[in-house]
Amino acid sequence: MRSELCIHDLGTGETSILLTHEGIIEAPNWHPDGFLLVNGDRRLFRVPLDAPRLEPVHTGSVGGLNNDHGISPDGQTLAISAHDSNRKSCIYLMPLEGGEPRLVTAEVPSWWHGWSPDGGRLAYVGVRREGGPVSLYTCALDGSDEVCLADDFDHIDGPDYTPDGRWIWFNGEKDGHVDLWRIRPDGSGRERMTDGDTVDWFPHPSPDGAQVLYLAYPPGTKGHPANLDVALRLMPADGGEGREVVRLFGGQGTINVPCWAPDSRRFAFMRFVP
């Protein structure tokens, strides 16, 4: 499988390939200083925009990274998700330049997905009872004050804050269908934001707060598999009809984590070539 790290420009409507890799790389983040972060082979890599190449990021004693990672609002810290000795996902924080990660979540499994705009809380999903659903949580940066915002879905994934901090978007499965939802950080005001035929995952509000990027799977898709014909869609941040901006071969790994450029005019994503 060949991976293509791509950038889509909303102004021109054009998609360019920044980097091609023989193998699987996934889940790009965009740092304001002009580089992307991606996951591959259970490791984290930096990709400079001006000289694209995979530069390993040192993660100390923590290995086995999955593709749920992201950058703090001040650009100085990374959140990563990796498996513990029991093969359950934990969340860690570490310096941007690399170093020894610090464990955040004592409760496992937990998968990171979002950072509050003030830098004070993390949004993530996790399982807290045997056989229970994957539910939506937030906590402080030291792992304290874990709050469950929603646990009445069959499955939740992809929580991401709006830039004003007023909402957390997520995808939630109810009655066998996955749609996008948003909820206040205190757990109030929950709203369903999509209700079409597509199976909608991984919503990412743009940095200017105007729109939300998400991944649309074909009707009837179960979970968030790789290797399908999927679409990237945009919808207004206050709700409304989504529009397709990119069609591609991908799915899992395409936009699992926040991927917008700071200017809100571009976003990064992964597509794959068998």
C-alpha cells in the first residue's frame, strides 16, 4: 500500500501531494511553524512543508503509538495515545521536540482526540466498564477531574473542540447509524448535526470557526475501516447541508485527528493507493 500525504486548498479547489511513502502513514496534524505530524509503524514523524521527508520524533520509553495524537494550542506540547503493557490505549503528554512522555490517563483504554482552546483540558474517548460502550470524556492535563459528557451512545469517537471552546463535536452511533453531534463542554445542549445516508466520522471545526470538515463513509459502513471509497465533506459550523470537497480511497487514518492549517484555507489528509 502506498500512502499519499495530501494538502487540499479550498481557495483553488486543488489537491497537491506533499509526500509519497511506500507503506502506511496516517493522521496528519498541522503545526503553525510549517510542518505536519503523522503516525506510521507505531511511531510519530515530523514532515517539514518546505522539505518533505519523514523525520522521527523521539517518544522516549513509550512505543506502540496509535494514530490519535495532536498539538497543544500554544504549539509546545504533544498529546499521544499508545498501548500500555496490557495492550490498552493510554494518553500521554510530551514536549513538541520529543522526549519522555508523561502519563495522563490512569483509566484505560483512552484515546486522545481534542484539546480545549485555552490549553487546559483534553477531550477523548474511553471505556470505563467491562463490555461498556466507548464514551466521551474530558479531563485536566494531569488526568484529574475526568468528566463523562456522554455515555448513552453505542459508540463515540473523534471529539474536537470548536475554536471558541463553546462546543465539542464528535461522531456518535445510535440505532446502528453514525452521525455527527455537538455538545457543550459541561455536557448540556447536545445536538445532532447530520442525519443523512452517509456514515459520518471525525468532525474537525476549522480554526476560524466557520465550518466543519468530516469523513463520510458509504451508507451501511460498519466502524471506520480502511480501504474504501470515501469523501471529505464540509458543512457550516452552525449546521446545514454538507458538500463534498474531495473523493478518495481511504478511511481509517485519513483525518482521524485535527488536520486544519492555521489559516483555515487548507487542510491535510491521507489517501492510499493499493
